[in-house]
Amino acid sequence: METNQILETIRMIEEEKLDIRTITMGISLLDCIDSDGGKARQKIYDKITRLAQNLVRTGEDIENEFGIPIIHKRISVTPIAMVAGASGDKDYVAYAKTLDEAAKATGVNFIGGFSALVQKGYTVGDRRLVQSIPEALAVTELVCSSVNVGSTRSGINMDAVGEMGRIVKETAERTADAQGLGCAKLVIFANAVEDNPFMAGAFHGVGEADCIINVGVSGPGVVKRALEKVKGERFDVVSETIKKITFKITRMGQLVGHEASTRLGVPFGIVDLSLAPTPAVGDSVARILEEMGLESAGTHGTTAALALLNDAVKKGGVMACSHVGGLSGAFIPVSEDAGMIEAVEVGALNIQKLEAMTAVCSVGLDMIAIPGDTPAETISAMIADEAAIGVINNKTTAVRVIPAPGKKVGDNVEFGGLLGRAPVMAVSSHSAAEFIARGGRIPAPIHSFKN
Amino acid sequence: MKAILTVIGKDNVGIIAGVSRQLADLQVNILDVSQTIMNGYFTMMMILDLSAAKETFGDVKKALADKGDELNVQIKIQREEIFTSMHSL
């Protein structure tokens, strides 16, 4: 072991904010299904608290021994619409409360999976779950919800897109005293992945094992620092530099994932290598783009810079670990990234540019505050645009916007913690109401004649 | 279990003596040592074997951190795998 390698690792952790963002335990709840809702919820609570009882302590032990911060410990479960559908319950808020209680009992930071997959149509359970979302997110603290409304194989369910615009609005209004915080725990996906450890979109897919450990690694600061050393060099060098540094970051995720899975006696699922920013100084994806030579994130060239970053991150990470999964790439949430916030405030970054950026990176319009009086149809239309980008390009996209009650463009919304602060951004004032009112489905795209 | 100890701080009399004494008290064996002055800072690394240690990893870590406060340097101890996994295949 060479001295400079040891110091490099220590510097990455201490100065450049390298961290394991989350150890997420995925738990299948399919064996908790019961025609009696009360019994089902008891089984859910028992299973989660049994399997995850040592999750937080194990995470803390690993953090202590290896000296790498593990920011969150989380749980993801089978989409509740599938589990609750067998019961005669008319609304599923009680299930959300059970998840919240189980999460609190185990000490985790979030639990994801109050979810429905409706890309082609609704079951009875899906419909009841979606209608329960606003209240569920208002009366729980740790529960995260997601709804998948489109996929490359099945197209876009425009009825669901229309409904989700209204659900987002209602969720914001139900949590108006917290500036619409409920919406920060609600993601609308196209091509949702089944092994994503990141919130708010994590759920445990039906193709997964009974219980698994997934790990999310982050470290935008480390990438930025590496690029500072190749200032002015050609893009070939930029790409190689990002690949090498993300390789190192991912190795750490692999180690922690393997260690957690061994100690908990649970199979290791995947490492999700995603550059996930936090509001802390030096932990920003926008600053990486600016390090490549852009005056501010959001200016012309941003999409190309992000495309290179996202691709090089994947290439570096894939060889570094046995199983890569989840979303793996770069996240561009506005409120959680000090550089993105600044770019919005100086007028360099708007929603149109963010939409273009989502075509080349992980996820989508993420943690964006919009005016509280934005019509539900406009939010639906934003969801439709994002879903179209995902469905046509065979990638995951998502919308997590907060129509902050009573707020106008230029106001600020403070969420605190990892969720950060969001400047309220302008949306188009032209209506999409008639477009959304049509409903029905946008058919799956053709998979040939690509151009 | 092997671990890497790093000591960084302003150079002073008795750092190596203080750290090694503490390790001996904790029944921790030193396998390798490298020490230099980097940009004016005392920088020392040790590879340690904790298999004979009676205390838990957390207690060893705490005892060393306290010793660091006393010697006016920063002492960290981390399991070796965090470094080997990152830098070697």
C-alpha cells in the first residue's frame, strides 16, 4: 500500500465528500398479501421489522470500521398496490401508516414502495393506491411514493398522466404548511427500475429475491476535483479521468455492499453508482459541468457536458463491481445542488433546459419548485413530456416537482436537510388542458427505423 | 483484522513514542510504518494487526482518537480493505 494512495482515499472522504449515500434493503411483501387488510398490515410490519432489525446498526458498524460515511439506511418494498389489492380496503392510507411505523421501529431514514405500476392500465389496487397518495404522504413522515406511467414496451398511460397532475397538486395542498413537502416524496416514472436504492423512487420489484441489499454511491465532489487537474485538456482526457475516478468510487460501493450483505445474511443485489448531489458545498453536479468549461450550468453546451459525464460514470463503474444496477449515472435535482440553485438564480438554467438535460442523464425533472397556482394539466403535460423522452429513448425518466402553495416565481422554498432549498421556477403559461383531457394511451414506440 | 492508521498534524516531540505506547497498551501489533514530513506536516502511516487486541474496534478507535487530542495530531484508524479495494484489483 502506497502512502499517496492512502492519502488519496482519505482526502476523497474528508474533503471531497465521497460517501455511501444509502444502503437500501429491498424486501418483498408478496407473502404478506391477505384478504383481510388488518392481517396483511400486521404481516407487513412483522416482516419488515424482522428483516431490517439490524440494518441501521450494521450500517453504523461498517461506517465506523471503514471510515466511510454512510448517510442513509433505507428500505424498499414491493409496490403496495399489488399487496393491498387483495384486500377489500377502500383506501390504502393505513398501509402507508404501517410502513411509516415499521420504518421508525427499525430506525431507517426512508421507506419506499407506496407505489403502483400503471404504464398500461390500472387494477383496482392501483387506482385505490394512487387516490390514497395525497393523504398518505400528508400523514406519514418516512414513506416515499412512486407511480410508473409509461414504458418503452407499453407506451404511455395518458389517463394516469392526467390523474398524476391532480395528485401532485393535491399532495402539495395537503402539505401546504410544509411548503408542499409531500411532493418531494412522490415521483412519477417512465421505465422505472426494480432495484433502485435512491429515494423517492425506490421500490422492490416483483422479479427480485425475497430480500436483498442494494447500495447507492455518490461523490460529485471527487469527480470535480479530478477534473480540476486536467484543466484545458481535450475531452478524451476528461472522459478517461471521469472513468478512472468513478471506478475507484464504485469499488468502495462494492466493498460496503458486500460487507453489509455478509453481515446481514442477505444476498447482495447491485451497486447504483449515481452522482447524487447534496446542498453541501463541494457536492454538486453543476460544478462538474462548470469545471468542464461552462460559465454556468444551463448555458449552451450543458447537455453535451452532461452526456459525457453520465456515460463516463457508467463506463467507469461497470467494471468496478460485480453487479451494477438501479439508475447509475448523474442526478440533476435542483434544490439539492448548490450549483444548480445558483444557475437558476442567475438566470442561466430554466425548465426547458433541464428537460433537454434529462434526455442524456439519470432520471428527470427532479426537485423543482414551481408556482403554487400551476394548473394540474400543466403538471400532467410536464409528466407527459418526460415520459415521452424516456419511452422513446429507452431510458428511465421521472418528474418530481413541487407546486409550492402560495409561492410565485422568484420565491424560495426551504425543505432543509438533504432536500435543500428550491427557487420557484417559471413554467409555460400556455394551457395544455385539452391535450391532457383526451386521456387514453400513447402507443409503444416502434423499435426499428431509429433516427 | 488489519487496519491502517494515519497520523497527521504539526510535528512535535514524542508523537511516534506516544502512538506506539498506546498501541502496545491496546495489544495492537505494528506490521509496517512509514513516516514523512509533507508540506511541513508530520504524516505517519502504520499497518496494524488487531487480531490480538482485547478491545473492540470502536474502543481502539476511540482510545487512539483521544491519544491524538493529547498529542495535538489527528489519528484515524480504518480497516485495510477500504484502501485495497479502491486501489488494487
